[in-house]
Amino acid sequence: MQPANNYLYIRLRRKARVRKGQIVRLCHIAQLVVEPKYERALNEMVMHQPQQEDGNRVLIDMLHIIRKVKGLFPELQIEHYGEPHVLLEIYTDNRPANPFVIGVVWLLLFIGSGLAIMNFHADVSMIAVHQRLYELLTGKKVDHPLILQIPYSIGIGAGMVLFFNHLFKKKFNEEPSPLEVEMFMYQENINHYVITEEYSKIHEEGDAK
């Protein structure tokens, strides 16, 4: 009968990041609760040796971890919680951003968004709408009803700031912006695709053996 304290409680992280060429140890990819006499050896246990063909993402499956742990401590009973795998992102040190490239991208986005807004207003005849509204409110006809156009223009900018919940680096509340939600969903779809592909490779390698 196994002693009651010979249990390893393990929760894998959904995603972990390590530097390219770094040896991946269990402490990098999981949270452990175990007796102190096992803790150091388990945390330092090597889970993955970097390979040239790894690319920038590697999937580590829970069964792989169990085999490693059982090989070193066969007496441990493993209780697993959470995800059945961890997606390992391998990164390299990024070069500092080039101010010239940032400036060019910013300029292109500024011009593109400005043209998009201008084309929209031309399509819906916004000038004619403002002229008609001004005439209904004041009884006068003018070519440039600035009293309507200026607040309208300010409102477009303020509305965009409130919609995206950002003013430079400042956020107005803790709710994610629509752009952040879309980026999150995009990243989740990528992760799901990578996990599916990695499992397919694992199964193919198993069948080949």
C-alpha cells in the first residue's frame, strides 16, 4: 500500500515561453504540490531538449511527463488537474524597434484610415446632410455648417477612443477592447491549430514505430 504522502499534484500551464536553446524543465511548464523531499528533483527534471527542427512551438503532452516522473520516482501517485498538454513557445531576443519603420507604418495607417473615413462620408453625402440639418435648425442655408461639422469631427475621434478603450497606453477600465478580444480569439485559433497538428505528428510517429 502506498503511503498517503507519496502523491504528486500537478497542473500544467496552458502556455509557456522559453528562450531558444534553453533546456525545458518541469518547473517551466507546470505547478507542483509534492512532498519537499521530491520537490527539487521534480522541478529540475528535463522535459525537453531543444532540437534544430523544433521551430517556434512545441507541444508537451501529459503522458510524456508521467513517463518521465514514473521513470525517476515509480512510487509517486500522480494527480493531474487542468490541461492535458502545454504549448511551449520558443522565442529569440527581438531586435529593438526601428523608429523609421514605425514612422512609415504609422503614416500609412493614418493616411489609410483618413481616406476610409473621407470616402465613407462622400458615399453617404454627409456634407449635404449637415447642410440640410443646419437649414432645418436655423432656417438659413450655408455651404459649411461648421457648428455641426466641428463637434461631429471631435465626436468621431472621441468615439474611437472610447470604443477601443485606449488613449496611448492609458486604459479607462479593465474591460478588454474589441481589438483585444479579436486578437485573443485569433491567438486561441492558432493555438488550437498548432495543438491539433502536433497531436497528428505524435500519432504518426507512434504508428511508424
